[in-house]
Amino acid sequence: MTARALIEVEEARLSNGLTIRLVPNHSVPTVSYYTFFRVGSRNERPGITGISHLFEHMMFNGAKKYGPKEFDRVLESSGGYSNAYTSWDMTVYHEEFAAEALETVIDLESDRMRSLTISDRTLHSEREVVKEERRVRVDNEIVGLMDEELNTLIYKAHPYRWPVIGWMKDIENITRADCEAYFRTYYAPNNATLYVAGDIDPKKTLRLIRSYYGDIRPGPKPLEVIDAEPEQRGERRATLRQPAQAPSLMVGFRGPKATDEDTFALDLVQYALSVGEGSRLTRELVYTRELAVSVGLDWSWRIDPGALVFHLELKPDSDPATVEKALYEELARVAESGLSDRELEKAKNNLGAHLLRELATNSGRANALGTYELLLGHWRKGLELSERYEAITREQVRAAAAKYFDPLRRSVVTLLPSAEGQR
């Protein structure tokens, strides 16, 4: 059964620009409610980096009808729960709840889109929470430090250069006026898409959404993000020293944007090289040659050209240069010969299974379809992925690997244990 056969989506748009996608599924009496705002760290500028992620926190601090801490209290009293996440390209808020609480959730979400409370007190409180989060996840975390350094090598001009959580000095200096202007522009209905998936009556749900959201005024058109990233003309390197038990390597290659045809060939490369104990890099570098403790490839779709990032945790006595050389030998093999028939078949099977699994739940459907729409241009394109992957040939994979694993496109961060870490 194809993904397209599983999904029914009803589309609508309000006069204020709010995009609505209704995904009925009556198998269980629950609903997932996702609000996608087309804003992330890509839309920031120096001086306010991290403001998108800061807003992820600010959005739970009360609005005109529901005051501070009321959002979660009301939702949880109805048996539901909420969460949110921020990335380079989007900020997403979602709730899971029993179907009878649908109108309550629509009321809650429309209230904070219409009239979020932005005060000096809430800004100070959430700023301190985010600063602590940054200390834990970046400043005192090896992977966070390396990833932050690598992005400054891969990107020289594009906003992907700075971390989603933002630079500490910017977090400390974002003002209330900055937040108010950001909210008016990016948290307006014309910059949002609702995905409501689950045990719903589409006609009734649409009437409720019109009633609660229809009078919210649209915001100004967001500024276009210009991809002014210059061509990379050679390898870039950095070395970090940090208390650690063993060295680590992070190697990045600038990749294509989500809508590029090479993106889907690289999805197969990711699965073949790094997903599962039998993947090529794990098999060769961890088990056969015993050069690394673990190896992974992070390849995530983005609106603008993203990055393929390899992270290798080494043994305490490993020589980073030797491990790096071994990694490049494996990548060169893919660039020269592609994947074996078995590797390609396995990657396609695993990706196809992943696509079906993420559509198996209401939450998975809403999140996947909303992501497809924002990054690929339409939710239907996501439901065509299984067929697209199946049609990719070994030569397409080889050509994509040869193009994007070019040493001239390479950026490398080596982390060496400091003296303190060796005691």
C-alpha cells in the first residue's frame, strides 16, 4: 500500500492568509493539532540570533484570554499535552488530546496567535531559561561545541551559520521591542499553517477555526531571505581543545536544498552509510578496523542548501588523522562506484518503512505532512517519496556522492582532549 492511499487531506485558507489542512482519521478518538510558523533561525539577523527559539518559550506565557501558565493547565485538565520545537526553517507547536477537547485547543491556540503577552518580566524569565539551555547543550557539551564551530566553517554568509539557539550575547540583549516586531511579522496567520489530524468532522472543524481565527489580522510580508553564500574553494579546518575522554571528529560538506533532486539520492546515501549496525561506515570503521566508537551522518532537509555532517567518536588512543583518512577512503569508494545493489535495496526498503511508520499516527501524519509542505512546497510531494526513492539508480547515487563529497567542499573540526581531560 502506498502512502497516498492512506491519507485524505482537506484544504482551506482564511481571508487573513491562514492555511488549513484537515486530516481525518477515525481509528482512535484523539486529535493532533500542529501549528507551523514559517520562521526559524534562517529568518534572524546578527543581534537577534536565537529569537525564534526564544519565542518557542515565550508562547507559553499567556495571552489576553488565557493568562500565564493557563495554556498547559487548561490543556492538561482535558487530558492533553503540548510541546514545540524550533529549527533553521520553522517553529512548530503541537498538542495531543481527546477529540472532545478540540474547540478548547482551537480557543487556546487562536488566543496566543491573536494577543500573546510580551512583557519585560516574561522576557527576562524565558531569557534565563534559554541561557541555561545553551550552557548545558552547547557550552558544556562536546557535540554542541563542535557543531557550532563546524557551521561557522561551512557557512560564511548564510544565516545557517549561527546556531538555532543563538549566540549568548544576542540572547542576553534581545529587547521587548525586538520581540514585539518579530511576533507581528512571523506569528501572524498569513505566515502559519494548521494541520489538524485525527477523529474530526472536517466541516465542523473548519467552522470552528473560522470562528476563532477569522478576525486575527494578517502581519506584514516577511523579508525574503537571500542566499548569498559564496562558493567554497577549498577545505576549511578548526581544532578545539576541551576536557574529554577521547578525541572526536566532525566533517561537513555543503549539500543541496530540500527541493533539489540530489537530496533524495543523498537520503539513500545516509541510510546506507550510517543507519543501523550493518551500515557501511559502522561496519568498516567501528567493527572491522576498530578506529571509532561510533560514526553517524546527519543529513537534514532545509529550505536553502543544507549540510551533510559526519560525527565520529574516537577511542582514547585513536589518531584523528588516521581515522579521518579512513573516512575519506570510504566516501571516495561511494563517489567512484556508488552503493552495491544490496546496499541500495536495503536503503530504499528502510526509507520506505520509515515513511510509512511516521504516517501511522495522527501526530506523525500532521508533523510529516506539514514538514513536506514547508520544505518541498506541497504535502502531496511527501506522499510521492516512496516512488521517487524506488526510481533512483546506482549511477544517480554515485554522481551525487561524487558532487557533494568533493574535498574542496569539506569542512573539518577536530576536538582534542585538553590537559584537564587527560588527568
